[in-house]
Amino acid sequence: MPTDTLAGKLPAAVPNGRSVPRDYRRWAAAGSIGSIFVLWWLATHLGWVDTLFLPAPEQLVEAFQRLLAEGYVDASLWQHIGTSLLRVLLALGAAVLTAIPLGILMGLNPLVGAAFDPLVEFYRPVPPLAYLPLIVIWFGIGELSKVLLIYLALFAPLLIATAAGVRRVDKSRIQAVRCLGASRLQVVRHVILPSALPDVLTGLRIALGVGWSTLVAAELIAANRGLGFMVQSAAQFLATDVVVLGILLIAAIALSFELGLRWLQKRFASWE
């Protein structure tokens, strides 16, 4: 039977789900954010919630302007933001330099994976606050303890995602490149890393989410600067406008990292 006749008798492929136009998705996102803002405004202006517990939107604007002008606890707002950013970036850099190479080794070598997997899975479910006292006892109350706590939160998700991405690489591609005379380093650089990149970037997104949530716990360690410190200090004095503002600033910075990583995924891993 001719192929064109056969093709005419086959049913047309039906997509599993309908694609939603980008403009609709933007409107949906804007609508959800707008709804929360309207509900917030109504709750504070109609007396549903005492502004001592949930400040009104204009109170946050006033608090932001005040902190920009006066700072908070002997440091400007930008110094608090910069300190928290530096801690997260140092921890992220250390995690990238250690978790990705080790994840590649775990993905390529089953013995390495078997050796490290139990250790990672042993500490990964433990919340950072649980081993915070040990870190303070072992490393003191300096910057190292704060960065180390965030690093431990970042390390496991990135390591697991990298190892999983390497294990998913098509072995026939590796064999084909090696038959052409490629060295192990060339195989890793030109085959394994590009193929595992989507998983690595996904691991980075997950890790950064955990890392930013650990920031507040890290800044429990005798900190005098940082957004987490600012939130905790303000909470002790029931300054809820500063507390909510600090939380929103952490969320905004974390969201900017997330959007940046999404762009990188679309730019360098668009096939996923």
C-alpha cells in the first residue's frame, strides 16, 4: 500500500494539552498578584486584620523610604542587602565548584555514587536549624559558619540533580565520541556537560530556593547585618512593617535569581 494512502487513513495526532498563549499566562500571573494585593489592602483598611500583625501597603512604602534614608541598626538598607547577597553568592560558588564535579563523578562511576549517596541522603532531610548548633561549636560565630550553613543547603540538591543528569546521558553518544579518539575530559566537556545541563540548571533553581530560605537561619549566628538579621531583630520589637518588608525583599531577590536561571535554561537548554 502506498505510504501516502496509508497516511491518509491514519488519524491526525492530537496534542496532549492545549498550548496557552504567552499573553494569557502573563495576564493570569498579573491577575493572581493583583488579587492578593487587593485582598491585602481590603484586610488592612476594613479592619479585618490589625495593622500591628499585617501592615498596610502604604506602611511598607513608608518603612522602605525610612530604611533607605536612615538604615537599620547601624547599617544602611543596601548594606543589609549586600551582606545577604554576598553570603548566598559565596555559598553558591562553593556549591557549584564542589557539587557539580562530584555529581559528574557519581553519575559516571557507580562506585563513587555508592560511596557518597548514603552520606548525602543522610544529611539532606535534616533542616539547617538542627545542625546549626554543631556548626557554631565547630566553626565559631564568624562568617564561615553563616556561609557554610547556606552551602550545605545548596550542595545536596545540586549534587543530586547533576548526578541524575549525567546518568541520563545516552551511552551510545559517549561511546561514539570515544571511538573518534576523544579524551575523557573532552567527553565530559562536549557530551556529558551539555547533555546534563538542563538537570544542572534545574538543580540550581531548587538549590537556590532552599538556600534563600536558609539565609534567615544562617543569620541567627551572631549577625549584625543582613536581611535575615533585620527580619529577626524587627520581630523582637513587633516592627511588623520592617519584618514584612524584609521578607518581600528576600523574595524579590530570590525571584530575580529564579528568572535569571529560567532565562539560562531557555538560552542554553531550550531542547528540554
